[in-house]
Amino acid sequence: MFIDAYTLALLGLIGTWILVIGTLAIMYWQTRQNRVLNSANAVMTLRERFDSDRMRAARRHLSQKLLQGAHEDITSVEVLTFFELVGALTRRCLLDEELVWEAFGTWISTYWLAIRRPVDMVSQIRTKLKDPLVFHEFEWLFHRVEAIDQKMMGTEHAASVEQVKETDGFLRREAVLLESWGPDDTRPPDLKPAG
């Protein structure tokens, strides 16, 4: 069997293209895997920060003030700026949306709803600062979490009267966070009032 030079060159060219396409596919897969791994590491680091004593104190302060209706007495917006950062990183695809949903979904939904009802703190801050973009990444993140909730749990999960009760109960748990209760402890803090 004799293969002429033209056929041999054509087979070489096809082989080269197959090799190039295969190499690009492998590089794409590796890049995608690295992106997912980096996102997972970043989410875990953010979760450690969220569970730090400093953030627990900020979460406790914010929850207590929201429960008391003392919105004007909130001196720390660290929790809100934390979620603003998470939203910005997620929108830019540096964090995987579903990993963020798994790690922070409940907190994102609860805090967003709590700062919008019964007093819309976000609108007040935006008006006071004359900046419509204040906490816009947090707002975007809330809507993404809602969409993932509906995708994962069905449309029955849509906003309802129960959300108000759930938000209140969640804030009550956050309001008694103990700084000494570290993420390594296996027991939750005692939520019963003393006495």
C-alpha cells in the first residue's frame, strides 16, 4: 500500500490538529478545576472569617439591634459589608454561586430581609448618602440566593408570611452568639435564658 506525499501531509495535519484540540481541551478542563478549587478555598476562608470572634460579635450586635427595633443604634455594618464583598466576588465569578449558597445562604437571606423590614435601612442609607449603589452587591447576592433556593427547593419556597417568623427566630439565635463558642466546638450555644 502506497501513500502519496499529499495524503501523508494531510494525515500529519489532521493529527496535529487533533493533538492541538486535545491539548486545549485538557488545559480548559484543568483551568476549570483550578477555578473551582480556588473558589472552594476562598469560600472556606471567608467562612472562617465569618465564624471568627470579631464577626460573631458584629453579628450579635446587629441582630440585637434589629430585634430591638433600634436601627438608628446600629454602630457596625461589618456583617453587611462582608456580604457586599461576597456578592462582588460572586458576581465576578471568583466565587462559585452554589458554594456561596451552601456556606452563607441562610445568613444572606435572613440579614437582607431583616435590614429591609420593618425599617428599610438600605433605602435610608442610600438616600442619606445619595448613593444608590450602597449594598447593591449584597442585594444582587440576595436575589441569586433566592433563585438558587427556588431551583433547589421548588417554587413553594417563595417569599411568604413564614419568612418573617423565620427571620425573627434566626435573629434571636444570632443575638446570643457567644464569642467563646468556636467553630471547632461540637455543641451549639445554650439558647435558653438563664434562670
